[in-house]
Amino acid sequence: MSRKHAAVRRPPRAHWLLFLLVLSVLAASLVFEGWTTHQVDAARTKVPCTRPIPRVADTGRPVLRFGPHGVQTFSMPPRTVALTFDGGPDPVWTPRILDLLRRYHAHATFFVYGRQAVRYPALIRRIVGEGHELGSYTYTGGDLGAASASRARLELSLARTALAGAAGVSTVLLRLPHSTTADTLCGPDWAAAGQAARQGYLIVTADRPTHSPGQGAVAQYSQTGLGYREAGSLLRDRRVARFTTVGAGLGVTSSVGRVSWLRRMQGVGLIWAQRVGDFLAAAMEWGLAATGVLGLLRLLMLSLLARVHVRRQHRLQTGAPALRLVRDPVTVLVPAYNEEAGIASTLGSLLASTHTDLQIIVIDDGSTDATAAIAETIGDPRVTVIRQPNAGKPRALNTGLVHARHDIVVMVDADTVFEPEALGRLIQPLAHPQVGAVSGNTKVGNRRTLLGRWQHLEYVIGFNLDRRMLEILQCMPTVPGAIGAFRRHALLGIGGVSDQTLAEDTDLTMALWRAGWRVVYEESAVAWTEVPDTLGQLWRQRYRWCYGTLQSMWKHRRAVVEPGPAGRFGRRALTYLAVFQFVMPLCAPMADVLALYGVLFRTPAEAVTVWLCFVIAQLVSAGYALRLDRERLGALWVLPLQMFVYRQLMYLVVIQSVVTALMGSRLRWHSMERSGTADPFRAGEPTRTSAQVPAR
């Protein structure tokens, strides 16, 4: 059906490039975080040695220089000890070690992780500022002998960039992780040391712990409490005359140098990239945990409150007065635009209703097909056909309200097929004077395809089970256009059906709540509707629904601060819609990226187990919903598949709707081609009998 919103700007398209860019950044951040934690391209474990280091290098001296004429080894002069500290910088122990060195007027060489230098650049600057020396301990501490060629190159280059960004310096000193004395550089570590030396590095190991400090030594400690205590003990050794750095002990003045402005900016960029990556990775993990908990809590609330709804429905509270049986005449409004495929089935089902006192008004809203002609051939005096120029569904409904003769008004989509008892059951809650609107139970008629079955499950779980819970919480935000009953004077009291949003049913329901009326759900009033049978039609329909819901929420946003029942409705319904229909779907791409990352780089069994837990929880909830609606459980087999196509389509719809709203674009009405498959007899589904569903 067309709308006044038809002549508006085209919905935005460029944001999909931004969406893909954001997803790419999230994925890259996760991969880089996984690389730094050795979940991607891991190199944590030292490869066992299969051959010793070359004999020319096995001199016991701890410093090795690879040159064109072979390997040269060096050691410290007598009574000179080069203090070296591996790892870190550590925010707790590195400052204490620096204080200890200052107290003894000693200097040392700190072999630091590039990743830690990025996290604590102030400590790196303090090390340099107090006259100490920096060396590379690679970026993450990966074993270069076990690392792939690409990882080995990145470990060294990123560590160099990190030091440039943190303190504006570069170093030629390198200690391979997991190495102690020179002879531990055996097997693949020797080849890795040679590769690093060809990039200009001087390889530094350590003397054996049994080596006398008085003979000169390179002492190796960790940046931990143990390293602090061991270094303190050595600093009190009277046999040592000088505690210095590796470079000073060797007489090398160029072991650490300043870098260019460009190199420093590259390092600063790495620091910020690492910080952003750490933040995004942590945010994604916390966000996934939060959305998972919220999702499970929602399923639990749906099940528990649906059970409460069933008990209230079937058990009369002690001392509560019985409500009268409503047999008042009913006006049925059927707005129609190009509905020739299903209008006959819709009118036929209404005329076959057990509630016979009806006025049925078909408002043909400028159809270009035979909709009005088919309605006029019905030949029943209860059916009136009104033709009007195309003006949109809200105006068609308002036209019907003007011609309505009865106070009870039922609004029906022209593709909906009612069960015989549906009308009579739908109007029974109106016996309560505070009830202004009643939502019926909409079911999918064309559910034979996979897409139809997915929507069938969504209607049973996401719509009807939701309505049970929302009725208990007194905050049902939508009476569907397919089947809803209203008091005519309540509708006129709020000015009729507004055309300010694309979700006129949601807008109307929220307005009734704010006017002081209650809205309830009657699950035994069953009507069958036709749902989109292609992904394109489904996209257009849900895009309109989602965008219209956003419009309605914005229009009625002041309800959250209003007093009384209207404020209670606003705070509950708008919060629920915001969290579960918008925030969580917007977080869904993040969850998918994390899930894919878990399967590819973490333990696949862990990711599959988490996924199975959610599937089982959804299956239990869906099974309960199907049981409450007396539906066959055989449809559950399509639920796990729903998470791979249907779910992604739904959150993309939410993203498109939110971006459209934020950019101020207005969406035009999208019509759907009808095939008349809402009739349950055509769909091959049995209708209910009065014995199957007890009346209220």
C-alpha cells in the first residue's frame, strides 16, 4: 500500500561500506590480538634441540656477533657485570628494580617485550631517562626458532617500532626468548639468531649462574620479585667493581640510538593501534558475554511469564468477579490495496465466523487490480465496499472508522484468514472496561518453504510468546494489523490512526497506552496471514517494520517520564524494544565475528559448545512456545539453520533502519506481492476446532 512517504529520499547506501569497514577493523583487531597472544600463528613452545651450536661459537662467551667471516664471541671485562632484565616492563616490579639500581648507582640493560612497551611507554622512557639500556625481547616473546618466517619478521620489526614509539629509540641488542647461555641457541634457534643478526642485531645471552662475577659476567634476571631479590643480592657482591650495561661493558657506544621523526610516528601509530585493538577485543568479549546473558535471561523470562499468562487465562482467581460474555455487534475494517489474490479468502473467513453480528467494511485504497470488484461480488449485505483514491493504510482505516456503526472495531489485513471462532474470542477481553485493544494470535499460513518455516517459528516464539510476557508486564507495544480489536471511542479519542509513522499499528498501540487504556493478548483468537516468500520481500517488509518501530519509539519517547500507567508502559516497553530489538541486533555482527574467530583460531570445541548451549536453550524455549500454541514440534529442525541466514538478514535490517533514521531519510512504503496462501487449507495446515482451544 502506498504512503505519503513514497516521494522521499532514497534510503542510504554508503553506510554498507562503513559497516564492512567496521567489521574488517573488528576482525583485524581480533586477529592481531590473537597473534599477540599466540592463538594465531602460535610460537610459544621452544623446539627441542637436534644439533648443538657450531663449535666456533661454543666458547662460553655470552655475546655473539655474526659477520661475513663467521661468528665472534665476546664477554665482559674482569670485575664488570652487565645486569640484564628480561620481559616487561612490568608496572609493579620494573619501577622497584629501577629504584634499586639508582640506590646502588648501577646501570642495566632491559630486554623488553614490544607489546609491553606499547602498554607502558612511560616506563620505557624512564628506563632510557635514567641512563639504562634497552634491548629487544621480541614483540610477544614468541620463540623465533619455532615461529614461521612471517611471524619471526613481525616479532622483530614490531618490537623495533614499539621502542621507537615509546621512547624514540632503536636498539641493536637482541635476546631470543627462552634462551639463557649461548649453547641454548641450538637447533632452529641458531638459524633464527643468524636471521636476526643479518638484520643488524647483536645477540646477547648470559653467563652460567656458576660463573664468578669477579671474572666479568652477563647476569640474567627477570622483571619479577625473584629477579629483584637476586639482583639485589648481586649488587652487594664485593667482587664486582662495576655494574653496567651490555653496550658499555663491550665498549659499544651505538647499541641504542635515536630514530627519525617518521619512525617515531610509526611507533606512536602502533601504540594507538594496539590500545584500540586491546579495547575492541575486550569490548567485544564483554559485549558478547552481556548479550549472551541478556539473551538467556530473555528466554527465561519469556518462558516463565508465558506460564504465568497461561495460568491466569485458565484459572479464575478466588473472589474475582466473572466478566460478561461479549456478544456486541462488531465492525470489521479491511483496508486493501491490490489484494485480489487473498481478499476473497479473507472475507469468506470473516463471514463464516461464529460471531455473526458483523459490519464488514472493505476500504479499497486505489487498487489497480480487481480487489474491489471481487469484494463487491461476495453478495452478502454485511459487506460494504468503499473506494477511495490511494492515500495510504492509515487514511483507509480512518475512512472505515467514519462509516463504522458499532463501538467494537476489528482491524484486519486483506491477506488474513480468520478461524471461525477467532472474532468471538478476540472481543471477549473488551468486557473489561479498562481494556481498549486486544491483540490476536497471528499464524503463518504459507509455511511450506524453509523461509516460511523460519517465519513461522519467529511468529510463534518472537511475537506470540513475547505478547504473553508483555501482557503480564502491562507493556505490549503492538497490536498487529492482521488481527486486532479496539473500542471505537478509544480510537477516536486519540485522533484515529496516525500516518506519521510506517508502523501505524505500533504507533496506535502506544497512543492507546498513553491515553490510559490497557492492551491485552488473546491467544485463542487465531488468524492466518501470508508472509513474504522471498528474501527480497522479507527484507522490504522487515525494513519497514523496524524503521516504523523506531519512528514510533521516538514519537512516544516522552512516555518514559509520564506518571501512572502511561509512564510504566513507556519505561518498560521502550526499554525492552531498545535493548532486544535494536541494541542486541546491532551487537550481533560482533558476536558472529567472535564466533568465527573462536572456530578458526581458538579451540573449535569451545566455540561449538557455546553455540550448542545457545541452540539448546532456544530449542527448549521454542518447543515450549510451540506447545503453548498447540503447534507441531517438527518445525524445530529448521531453528539451528536460522542462525546462519535468517538471523544475519534480521540484524542487517536493523542496521539499515537505524542508519536511515540517524541520517534523517524517510522510507517509502514497500508493497508485497500476494499469492493468497494465507488460507490454512491451501497451506496444508489443519485449522483448530473449538474443542482444541478453550474460550476465555
